[in-house]
Amino acid sequence: MQTKKILQDYTKEELSRMITPSFRAKQIYSWVYHKYVEHFEQMKNLPQQMREQLSEAFTLMPLKILMVQDSIDGSRKYLFELHDGHTVEVVLLLMRDKEYHEDGSVKHQERYTVCISSQVGCKVGCAFCLTAKGGFMRDLSAGEIVEQVRQVKMDNGIDANRRVNLVFMGMGEPLDNLSAVAKSVQIFADEEGMAIATHRQTISTSGLSSKIKKLGEMDLGINLAISLHAVDDALRETLMPINKAYNIQSIIDAVNAFPVNSRKRVMFEYLVIRNVNDDITAAKKLLSLLDGIKAKVNLIYFNPYGGTEFERPEEKDMVAFQEYLVKRGLLCTIRESKGLDISAACGQLREQERGEAV
């Protein structure tokens, strides 16, 4: 059982108030987030007594890699074990390969996105989501969220000065754990830490309208993504029971009040399921629903898993849906499916480890 505090739970400012002299907090941040140390004893510019005191009070490794699956497309899926034996998933997505000039020098570095979890399980209970199958266990702390990215960068040799994009789109509903998620956003963004600017961070929500409002009032500068998945309340309630509490109109109203950077758009995630929400009638309703919103629609192929009643849509239907929206002025992309040769569906690796066939 965890008895020590998680050092990554604290902002640099909080740490500076806990440690004397306070300037040591900056040095500790450098060791943790730039040099990826695993033990306080490695912090050689700290006095021996301070290292011992820190070691007694804090842990630097609150997560442990339990399982890794590699995809042929360069994606890596991680299962992390927490101090209490619970597990969460994280995915490293290779969005662009390294490119070279003819003389062999590097033209472009790899571009990565890390998909991170905010809860063990989820309360929302979406019909299509495997994470819901295991039920909700607990929220993650800010440090447990932050450590997911630190360990993924460590494991893949991604230098501290290499920026990555983050999406709170793994296990859990981020806005159900708003205080810890908001704090992790700030810790990620610290220039003397990981320096992942807030405009590189996206929070994806199933549409908790009142908490979208709270998030907007925090004005963190993050990107917002709405998991919409349906264009009328009847279907959305079938797919996402939370729609009974937060219907589509309440979500649209909250989005209209959300502060959006002038160069950014609110993203609407639309999981396309064969013969459920993949026809042109749905596309027409979606166009009408988003009228007046500076929006971008991401069409996502449903990733099937064992035991689900839902099927992956056909490519022709995805393309027809996209073309209908684009021709009428709504920015729309089809998200390239990643990791189809591994446990791609969110929650799938966790269920495998728990011994359930998926």
C-alpha cells in the first residue's frame, strides 16, 4: 500500500513551499522531468541529507509498466500498474515518422501523441466502450496522470526537450476528475518541467455540460473535444446513458460559452458504428446541430472487440459521411485507425490482463 506521497502530485510552486531552501524545487523538477531519474539518490547536486529526507517522504515511481504491445504502425500500448494493484492504459501514437534530407541529416523528428487515462475505469457506461465493462474503481491523482507521460517518454528515449501532444482520451471521464486533471495540465505545462504547452493538450469529455462550464471558467488554454457519437437524444441515450443527465442541447450551450483560441476549433468526436449512426441522414442532422460553432468533426472507426454487438463501418460510408460535411463547409476528418493489430479498443488490454477474453 502506498504510504509515501507522490512527488509528481505537486506543482513546482507547491514543492518550493515544502522544501528548504525553496530553490531546490527547481533542481528536483529538472531531475524528475528532464533527466528522468527513478531514485532520489541520483540527484547528485542535492545534499545527502535532503536526498534521504525526500526518499523517506516521497516516491518517484508510482506506476509500474505491466505490459506493452507494439503495433506495426509504430503505436505502443501500455498497461500500468498502480500502487494498489489497479491498472490503467496509455497509448503512444506515432503520428509522423522521422524524415531525413538527402545528405542524411534530420529533416523532421518523429511526432508523437500520448493518450492518457484519468480514472481507473469509468462511471459513464457507454454501450460501445470496453472500459465501462470493468466498472469504476477510483480517480487518478494528478501525479499518477503526469507519471504516465514521464514513463512513456522514458521508455521510448524521447528527450525532455521533445514536445509531444497529449489527449485525455484514455480510460475514464476527465471532467469527472476535474481538479486532478486541471492540476496535471498545469504540471505538464511548467516550462521547467515537461513544458508541454496547454495548446498541445486536449481534454475529451462525454459531455458533462456543467463541468464543461467549470473547465471554461478555469481558462486553462487547452483544447476541448466532445464525444458526441449521435445526433439525437434517443440514440445518444442508448449509446451513452449519461445523455439523460446531459442532453445534446445542454452540451451545445456549454460549448458555445467555452473560451476557444481564435486559431482553434472545438473538436467533436463521432464514433461511427455500422448501421447505427453512419448514414447521410445522421450527417445532415450533425451539420444542422453544429451550425454556428467553430467546429471540427473527427470521424472515428469503431474498433471491434470480442463480445460487442457493434461492427466497424465500411470505408465507403465513412467517406460519404465526410464528403457530405466537407462540401457544406464543415471541417471534417477521418481519424486514421491506429494499433488495429494489437488491443486497440480502450480498456481491451486491461481486460486481457484481468483474464477475461476480449
